[in-house]
Amino acid sequence: MSSANIVSNMSNSEKVTAAAGRPAIADKVRESLGKRYRAEQRFQLYGIIAITMAILFLGFLFASIISRGISAFQATYVNLEINFDESVIDPDGGRDPEVLHKASYRGVLRQSLQDLFPEASGRSERRALLALISNGAEFQLRDLVVENPELIGTRQNVWLLAAAEVDSVVKGQVDLDLDESQRRMSDQQVGWINQLQNDDRVERRFNTTLFTNGDSRDPEQAGLRVALLGSFYTLLVTLALSFPIGVAAAVYLEEFAPKNKWTDLIEVNINNLAAVPSIVFGLLGLAVFINLFGMPRSAPLVGGLVLTLMTLPTIIIASRAALKSVPPSIREAALGVGASQTQTVTHHVLPLAMPGMLTGTIIGMAQALGETAPLLMIGMIAFIVDPPSGVTDPATVLPVQIYLWADSPERGFVAKTSAAIMVLLGFLILMNAIAVLLRKRFERRW
């Protein structure tokens, strides 16, 4: 029966009921659409609020770190007229380098300060006066004399590194309105600092020691050189081991391995290893590499081996994803012209997947650069002053150096800690930027 016949056979009451029902259904549809639109708007608003809060928290974190650490990139120097007294430095006049190394440069420094402030006559006053200059100033004078023995017997104006407390006073980090008993600098020392400033003998310069010195108990002399070199050697070992092993494992699992329960088990374990806490890898390195194989503690070689174990799952997963992104038509075309499976992978698939593999590797290296817990377990927390010359020399890394400085009670290490965090974040941002650029530069869309 046609629709026209059905309508013609409907009674008048049925037609009225149907006509009255259509507006009711339309109203319900409009009402439900309005609810859905409002729910979508609320969802978008929640997303905007979440992103805004994340940006605010991140901005607050960066602002806090930068505000505390920016002052560490400048150091305070004091200009003193040094009398390189020959009777003190080289009484025999032989200019023997060994004699020049052993001379009493602290006495030369003390005499120069006392000539500038003759009112400091007592023993305690002379000790407080000498405390204005860094303990490393005498070694600075020694190096000047050893490099240029002609300075002996002359008077020269030399810029010497100030002590950490003097640096804090000059930078305005000490509340001088507090009572003398509540701060480490006495009123007399503050007066000496003011006199030096009035005489233009105090100057703030770029803190080169932050990058050229090793660790030190004195905040003004502490630097990141050992940590930077240690991080470099550790990442070098990690990259040399994790990249070829990770890529080879991904290629085998994705292109050659048979699909059975054993490969499924391996894949599940690789995914699980990516979520294992990093300290577990540190315990493994301590038990295997140090206790079993007797490798040296606190060495970049052991640190690199531990970080290799930790980053391998990340590199393997990223490499397999890159291999999967290559279209099957590439493989089929190569096999169709007579290439073997090995030739297909090495000549066609692998070059196309390499940008994604490099991106995953760089991200894994950035993760390894920021790790602390596994390296603490293998002894890279040692206090090391001399920079390493190889992967087997004792060293530390940037995250561990930050941990050490954060645990130090001296005021000067607060700024040094934040400055080290800024350096670490700079390297992490740089490595992630390189990964993004590589992906944008070599990425192909199929």
C-alpha cells in the first residue's frame, strides 16, 4: 500500500495526533542538541583552563629557577695592590719553579690587605680581613708568578676573586639591617666592603669559574667542568652502545623475527622495561658491572653502561614505530625487482625510517642526561675536583652535581644550584629542539 493511500485511510483524529507529535519531537531534538553544544563548550573550556594552568606553573618554575640562578653567572672581584716581595716568594733568587710553587702567597695577600686597612691590627681582625678574599686567590697569585717570574719584586694591581659572603653582600642578597649576630658578615667587614666599593676596587664580571673549575667546598670556586665532561663521556658511551644495539634489535623484531609466542614475550618485556624505575637499573649496574666484573666506581664507562640498559627500550620502541611507518609498497617494490630481504631493509626501509630512529635516540639521550638515581647507585656522587680525561677516570654528571650542591648548607650554593639547573635545562631543550628539527626536516608523509 502506498503512503498516499495510508494517509487517505487515516482518520481525522489520527492525523491531528501525528501533526501534534512532530513539534514535540523537534523540541526534544533541539533541547538535546543544546545540551550537547553546551557540554562541548564546557569541555573546551576545561581544556583551555588546564593548558593555562600548566603554562602558569611552568612559567613560575622557570621564573623561580632563573631569578635564583642568574646571579651565579656573575662573580665579584676585588682589586688589590699586590707587593710580590722577593724575600717572601723567592729569597734565593733562583726562580726555581718548585720554589715558586711552594712560596707563601697567603702571606703576600695578607700583607696587601693590611696595607690597605692598617686599622685591622688584632689577630681576629686580620683573620676577618683575609676572609674577604677567596681561598683560591693565593693559587691565582701563584699561577701569575709561575707564568711570569718577572713580577717578583714589583707591585701590581691584581683582580682577585672575592669570598662567597662578600659576593652575596655586593649582590644585595644579605639583609644588612639584621643584627650582626644574625648574619655571617660583621659590621666591620661590611664597612671594609663599602670602602672597597667607594674606591672602585669591587667589580662584577662574568663567572668563568662556573665552567672552568671543578667542584669545591668554597661556593665561589665551585664549577661545572667535571660534571660537564662527565656528562659528555657518559652520553658518549651510552650513544655508542644503545643506538646500534637498539636499531639492530628493532630491525630484527620488525623485519626478520617470526611472529610466535617467543617474539610476543620479548615485545611485552621490552615494553615493560620502558616503565621500570631508573633506580632498578642502578642496582643492576652496581651488582653486575661493579661487584661482578670489578669495573671502577664513579666512572663514565659504568654510567654509560647503566644508562644504555635504561634507554634501550625507548630506542627500540621508537625505531620499531619508525619501521612500521614505512609503507609496505616500498618493500613489495624492492622484492619485486629481485632484491633480497636484507637488501630491501638496508637499502630502502632503513634509510626511510632513520629520521624517526634518530628522533627516538635523541629523546632517549635527553632522558639519560637528566637521570640521577641510577648514577648515585654506582658511586658517581663522589666529590671530584680534577676533570676526567677518559671514560675510566672518576667523574660526576650534571644531575648529580645539582644534587650535591642542593645539599650544601652555604648560601652561595643556592645560586650555583639554580645556575646548574639552568645549564641542564638548556642542554635538554637543545636536544629536544634537535629532535624536532630532524623530524620536520626528514619526515615523509605517505
